[in-house]
Amino acid sequence: MGINSIGILTSGGDSPGMNCAIRAVARTAIGKNISVFGVLRGYQGLIDNRFRQLDRSSVGNILQTGGTILQTSRSEEFRTKEGRKKAFDNMKAKAIDALIVLGGNGSFKGANLFSDEFGVPVVGIPSTIDNDISGTDYSIGFDTAVQSAIEAVDRIRDTASSHERTFIVEVMGRKSPSIAVHVGVCCGAENIVFPYKDVSYDRIANDIKSGINKGKTSSIIIVGEGDKPGLSYEVQKELENNHNLKAHVCILGHIQRGGAPTHQDRFIASKMGNTAVSYLSKGNIKSAAICYQGGEVITKPLSDCFETKIDYEKNYLELVRSLSI
Ligand code: F6P
């Protein structure tokens, strides 16, 4: 089947670099005489018939911007068969042959169901700051999010040292420890608390106290958020109530999801967007994911990317502790 028209949407949490991928998709498609329709507000926009044709200039000057020019949502209606049928009817009415979805593994599962039900080829481009999608080493936005968190923690270190304080800094990532690990290593944190893992408060308290005895002027504990923000307050309470240690809490939150994409995010997103269109333009009707593996952008079955990848990187906790003595 020849592809004459592609739809593209962004779904779930936005991530820096999404705009680079949108630009690459639009420009590659236009170069191949394929029309491109941006779908506004994710799957919900597909249901609500919110399309905008993208031309060369409508994706100009967006490479350097965070967020998504298409906007995003977490659509409940798309979870229903009726919602997906409406979405398909709207795509058909616009004669759109294939869909490109930028999002995480949840968005990919929805895409696959849609593809199975209505025979629409869907290509997923991994995009989430959490970097937790199985099947790919990298998802767009992770590097920028880590960089933003590093800059924030460096600032906290300045004031922590001046006041000889301990700070507990909570980073995003939901179930994934990836942001916590990278920020912990790169900021010289004294400890990392991973969500869903037993926390040894004795060990954390001993590390802080022995640091103070050695003349350290500050301690930073990085906390991975888990299901919802706030785990840091538990850590704070434990340290204060049971170990007589005072600590300040700073939850970085959505600051990590905005901002100009880094070189890595721009580069990989551009390559992924280009590869997605090349894949479809060859007449491929099977759904697929564009993955990053061994330093290469490759195409895989979409079903390889449905799981949440949780690498509990125990060795990195030891690395962090051994480098912060
Ligand atoms: O996009 C991923 C993510 O930023 C997670 O790290 C975080 O837990 C979640 O989204 C927050 O989502 P929301 O902005 O919908 O509260």
C-alpha cells in the first residue's frame, strides 16, 4: 500500500525534543510528496477531529523549543472502543493512511490496539523524560531533563554548602530510577533513594554523619519520585525523628520537563522522525517502533516497546556512595 498522507500526534507527558521529531517527520514527508497532518492534543484530538496540515514553514523555528507544538493529553476516551472508532472515522474522512505517535509505552499500547482494530499502520517514536520504555536504550527528552535537574541540584549545592545543610532533592521518573541515577552520579550526591526499594535510613544517616565528621559542608540525597511526588517528606521525617538529622526538601517537579532540548535530544529526535517516515514510505503496513540501540536508530516491532523498563542500577548506588566519601 502506498502512503500518501500521515498523521502525527504527541501523547502523555511532553518531552523536550518532541518538536525536533515533529519537524523531521513533516520535512521528510514533504520531501517525499506525502501530506502530513498534525493532530492537536494527542489521541483526544484524533477523536475530536482536530487536525492541522503541516507545511514546510509551520515546523520552522521549533527545533530549539521545549514542549510540543501539537500539544498533548492523556485521553480516557481513547481507552474505549467507541473512542477509537471515532478516531478511525476521522482519520478515514481525512484520507490519512498512517499514524506516527510520540509518547511512552502506554501510548504505544493504545496505538497498537488501534492498529489491530482498524488496520492502520502506526509508528511509535519513544518520547518520555523517564527513559523507561522497553526495547530502546533511549527516549527523547531524557538528556534534557537530566541536564535541567543537574543545573538545579548544582545551585542547591551552592547554598547547602554555605549553610552546612543536608538537602533531599526529588526528581521525576515515576517508577524509573534513570533520572535519579544520572543526576546522583553527575552531582556528586551522597545517596540515592529509589522508589519501590527498601531504604536503609541507618546507612543514609551514617553516611551523612561520617561526612560531617570528615569536614563535609553539605550532603545531597537524590530521591526518585515513584507513583506520586512526596516520598522526600518521608525521608525527611525519618532522618529527623529517628536519626536526629535535619534536612531540607526540594521537589524539582515539572521544571525537568520544559526547556530547550540538548544536542543529544535534537540529534536523536531528528533521526528518529526521519526514520519513521522512511519506514512508512516504503509501503510498510506493519506497526513499528523507532528505537535507539547500540548508538543506532533502528526499527523494531511496536510490541517490543510495551513494557516499563526499570533498571534498578544497584551498582550506581555504590558508585555514588564510593565517590562521595
Ligand atoms: O512524562 C513523564 C512524567 O514527567 C513522570 O516523570 C511524572 O511522574 C509524570 O510524567 C507527571 O505527569 P503529570 O504532568 O501528568 O502530572
